[in-house]
Amino acid sequence: MRAETPPPAQAPSPGPAAGPPGIELLSFGCRLNALEAEAMRGLAAAAGLPRAILVNTCAVTAEAEAQARQAIRRAARDNPGTPILVTGCAAQLAPAAWEALPGVARVIGNAEKLDPAAFADLGTPRPVPDVMAARGVPAMPVAHLAGRARAFVQVQQGCDHRCSFCIIPFGRGPSRSVPAEAVVAQVRALVAQGYREVVLTGVDIASHGVDIGGAAALGALVRQVLAEVPELPRLRLSSLDPAAMDEALWQALAEEPRLMPQLHLSLQHGAGLILKRMKRRHSRAQAEAACARARRLRPDVALGADLIAGFPTETEAQHADSLSLIEACNLAFLHVFPYSARAGTPAARMPQLPMPVRRARAADLRAAGRAAARRLYGSRLGQLEQVLVEAGGRGHTQHFCPVRLRGAVPAPGQLAPVRILAADDDGLIGEVRPWP
């Protein structure tokens, strides 16, 4: 299981958002990384650092690691004397290599990135703890991403599975769940701050509760959040492993209108043999069955998926299986990754496809995803949608369709009724209307 995935290209977050002065963030990879980076900004400021650059690295692909190294070298060149603190999965896996980069004052392990002591006394060497020995999840001292209309709450950390392509379990450690009471308290605090949508996030959120008892599974957590925070209008889930979705979660999808009608599934491939070589826990038939069940329980649900193109040994016919999976399941929102070999994983020792082939196949998958997205966008024409307003006159519907807004646009973070007037390859176009 790879960490909850970002939009297709991993990239640093745009410049420093509102926060403690002098603490700049460069966060790569998943939303969990971005959430942790905001927390670390506050910890660095509390430690008395007048100025620092925090770099949260990602190990999902070689490209993400290269981007982070380039960003560190550029930051050191442009900010001489400013301490650079490096953390994240790539840094956890090879701390000495990252510490040797110019300007790096300390590498902070994933298991200690929310420990205030990790940001103090930078002149004293501090070893990176073994994340595989981590127990529990440290309290997250920040509850949102600065400048974002929706808030994110960590419900789980780490992963117990060993997909053959994925290095993330060794960077994040074993699966550990945040207790339901702590999740509810944070959601309640966010709603009190004015947030209208909260996303539950983590590395493998469908495995929430496995380490603390089956009664604490993700479905029960969703039910508890919605029951105990009735003033929350919209609850959304990040990536889900279809093999780990529990019955209570399926029931919540069917019965809870405040649980958004959008699922993003960690499917990874459409060919049965490749799924076995990936050591995934679902088959092609089970993937299709999960998508069909979601549509049966919530007929208007929008589905998305993570897919890897050009996995070792993948044939043209097996690539076609992934294309047909997009069509069969009508997967409108895709995160597509050309396969990237990760040292130390079984897949890195398999026969590799040429990178141009991987990229071409990734382009095929993305084109099929765009066609599915156009079908979804077309189905919303004329509808009155509830849109979460974001910066720049844009927003997202309950199905997570992007919308460009016309007319008088409310402030970011508000929910607005929007009549959908048109659609194109970039999403929907709508006009804000009064509530009926």
C-alpha cells in the first residue's frame, strides 16, 4: 500500500503560506506530508528558530526524491546560513545521504517529526530513530493546511502490507491508528473554526482500527464522527484499499448523505497476474466488484483510482487490461504513476520496462481517465450542485468535480449552490445561485 497519493505530479507546496514568520515549507508527496509540514512549522517556531526551511521529502518515486534534492540545493544557494531541516520518507530511508546535502542542519525521522525536541539545539547531533519500532501516533498540533478551504485530519499512520513496488512501509513504519475520540475532537474543533468539509487522511486509512480492535474500524469511525459532530456538513475520505473496506464503511456510504459520494481506490492495475506480482490483496474481479457495489449503494458516486503504468513484466495485453478497467469501472479521477523502481523492493529486481514505454503507457491511462472525467462532467449539466468555494473563484462539488464559478462568489470555505451551465476538459462551469 502506498501512502495516500497526491495529484499526479509530486511537487513542492507553493511558497510559504500564512504561519510563523521566517519558517518556510517545501513539502513533497502526499497530503499527510503537507499536514505534517504545517505542524512542524509551528514546532520550529516554538523551538525559537527565527528562520528555517523545512523540507518534507517523499519516496514514492525517484522523481519526487530528485525534486526534493534540487529544492534543497536551491534553498541552500538562495538562503546562505539558513538552517535546512529535512524529514519525510526519503530522508528516513537514507538519512546520511540527505544530511550531506548543502545547508542541511538536521535530518528528522518520521517517528520524531512531531516531537518538539527534534527542532531544538541544532548544533547537537541527533540520530534518526528506527520508524519500524514506532508505537502510537503523536498528537497533531495543527489541524489544517494553511490557505486551504477544506481541512485534513490524520486518522492513521504507517502500513503493515508489503506490496512489491512500495517502499513506504519502511519509511512510515507499522500501521497505527489515532483513537476515535481524538479524531472526533479535532473534527469538532475544525468545524468550530468554520471549516465546512473535513478529509480523513493517512497512509492506509482503510486499516484504521486493526491495531486497536476491530470495533474501531474505519466505518465505525466515520459513523462516530458524523454522529458526534452533527454540524459538519461534508466528510470526505482519502485513498482506500478496496481489500480492507469494512461492512460498516459500505453501510455508511449507503446511508450517510454527509459522507461525500466520491471514493478514491488504491487499485494499481487491471491485470490479474500483475496484481499478483504487485502482491496486492485484491484481484481484477474484486476491484470491479468493489466499484459495482459502490454504485449500487450510492448510484451517483464518483470513482477514482491510483494506477501504475509499466510495472515490470507488463505486456501490451496487460496494459490494455488497465485501460479496460478504467472503462469498466468508469474511473473519472486518476492518479497515474509510471512505475519507479525503489531500491530494496522485490519489484526492483524484476525485469524492467524501458522508461519511454512506461511513460507512453501512463499517457494512455491518463487519456482514458480524461475521457471518463468528461463523461462525469457531462452528467452534471443543469444540476444545482453544492460547491465548496476555494480561492480564485473555483471550488469542488460533492463528487469532487472542479468548478469554475461565475457571478458573485462567496468567500473561500463557504458552501454555495451552483447551477452547472457548461463543462469542458478542465471541469464544470457554474453560476452561484440563491439557496432554493
